[in-house]
Amino acid sequence: MKRLPTLPLLLLAAALFPAAACAQDAAWPMFRGEPALRGLATGTLPTAPQLLWTYAAGGPVRSSAAIAGGLAFLGSLDGTVHAIDTATGKKVWSYKAEDEIEATPLVYEGTVYVGSADTNFYAFDAKTGALRWKTQTGDKILGAANWLRDTAGRMRIVVGSYDGKLYALDPVDGKVLWTYETGNYINGAPAIAQGKIVFGGCDALLHAVDAAGQKVSQTEAGAYIAGSVAAVGDRVYFGHYGEEVMCVDLAAGTVLWRFRDRAFPFFSSPAVTETRVLIGGRDKRLHCLERDTGKQLWEFATRSKVDSSPVVCGEKVVFGSDDGRLYIVALATGKEVWSYEIGKALTASPAVAGGRIIIGSEDGSVYAFGKKS
């Protein structure tokens, strides 16, 4: 029998098994999905997702998943980095660090980058888990890394540490290229906005630095910025410990608006669409604000604080709560579409790719939801 060419076989497979092909190709390779940290997923989600699999991580999971190449990568508080097959929920590889891993991994060009509370920043081969290098900082790393290219087009990995410094690392060998020092811990992930690196710190400042590590601007927030920011052009959105959500125009150096509701802080990172900003609060609510003005459009009440960062997928918003439930609400109205009771707190943020939701829990397990074949 004459053998068919490879390309037609692949096309035939994609035609016969479109869901499998889509799931394999789908990616959510870093915290909040992409360098601007906007929290927007492509594709669609089923109205009532089904539990597809669970994975025992061995310790509470506050790390959000990164998804690439058919694998989900995340950390657990027993100090382990896990690589999980997204189709089956089976372990592909794991690596035990010396302390907790709360940070979300970054996956870029076949390498997994993640920091640990043991003060080290690690790089692994994404397929095998082989350690490529590790670089020590001055304190624990709880926030995710990001990437950008400098003015010469060279890739740089950037990550914050509790030693108060933002580090720029060479992705090949982990060499520290420069550091930028702030006045306190850096807990969140840096966002990339118009070639600038933008992040908040526990020094109550919003920092913007260029690709060479030079200060561009600082904006007073008035309280700890514990979560990550989201960027759209020169506008940056974030919540802070002083019970506010803010929008800052980096180019003008001005605060465009502030939202304050109840006397509870914000640790969640926002999702930002063309017209809306969505963010969880420790007031047990998910808030939806008008992007241009900060006016509240709706709120959705849960039974406990919402530190989990929401993800927008089409007309749905996905997020977890410390009440132990994973929620989907309608973007337009905030009405509940679906929820699933896991039982233990969901501090981690959902990762959404290929029509699936992957999220870890304080119960030490990872859960995948979607449409069963």
C-alpha cells in the first residue's frame, strides 16, 4: 500500500480529532497568559465543564499552571515542580527544590523557568525536567517571571525577589545581567508594557524600568502592591493593600482613577478586556469595573476572600475563591453560570487553554475541567 505523505496525515488527524489537536496546540505559557498579564484566554469554554482528571501534587498548590506542548507545569508547597500531561492528568516529570514553590512557571522555547522560596531561580528542560541551571537571589521568590527583548533584540528573563530586587537573567545560563533595587519585597510578577517592565512592590510604589534596568517612573500607590499589574498600552491596572484598585497612565505619570468599595485589600491580579477590569477582593467578591472610568458595573459575592486572579474566556469569567469553589460567571452581567465545589481554598488562579480549566487547591490536588470527549 502506498504510504500517504506526512502533511496529509496530520491534516486528516486534525479533521478527525479536532478537539485533541486543539488541546495539544493550546497554550497558557505563563502567569496570566501573556507578558502584559491581561488574563485573557482564547477559544471557548463549555457552559457546564466536567471534571476531567485530578492530580495529587503532594502539598498545597498556590502556583497557577503554565500550559505548553500538551503539558501543565506548576509548583506545590512541598517544594516540587510538576509537569502533568494535560490529556490524562499523569505525571511526566517532577523536580524537588529545597523549599516551597508558590510561583507560576514561565515556559519559553522549550525551557521552564520558576522561582522558589529557597531563594533560587530554576531553569528546566520542558520535556525531560533536566535542570539546565539555577541562580540564587537574596531571598525567596514567590512571584512569576516574565520575558522581554532588549533594544538589541536579546531575550531577557525578569523576576522579582523578596530581597527587594528585580533581576534580569540570561535565559541560556542564568547569568545576572542587571538588578533594579526597590525599597521592599517584590511579591507579584512584572508586566511588560510598551517595552517597559512594570511592577508593584511592598514599598507601595508602582515601578517602571526599561530593558536595561534604568528607572523610567515611579508612582505612589499609598499601600503595599502584593499582586501583579495588568498593562494595556501605557495604562496599568492593579489593586493594593490600601483597599483600592487603580489605573495609572505611565506616559503622563498620572493616576486616572481609583476604585474603593469596602475596607478590604486586593491581592488578586486584574483581568482587563477592551472595556472592563475584573479583580477579586478580600471582601469576598469579584468586582467588574468600567475600564475607562473605574465605575463598578457589577459584583459577584462568594463565601470567602477572592485572592485567585480571574481569567476571561469569551463571555465567561473563571476564578476561584477561598470558599473552596471554582466559579464561572457571565462577563456581561456577573450572573453565575456554573460552579464546582472542591472544598478547600482556591488561592491559585485558573489557567485556561484549549477549552480546559486547570487549577490547584490547598487540598494538594490539581483539577482539570472541560468537555469530555
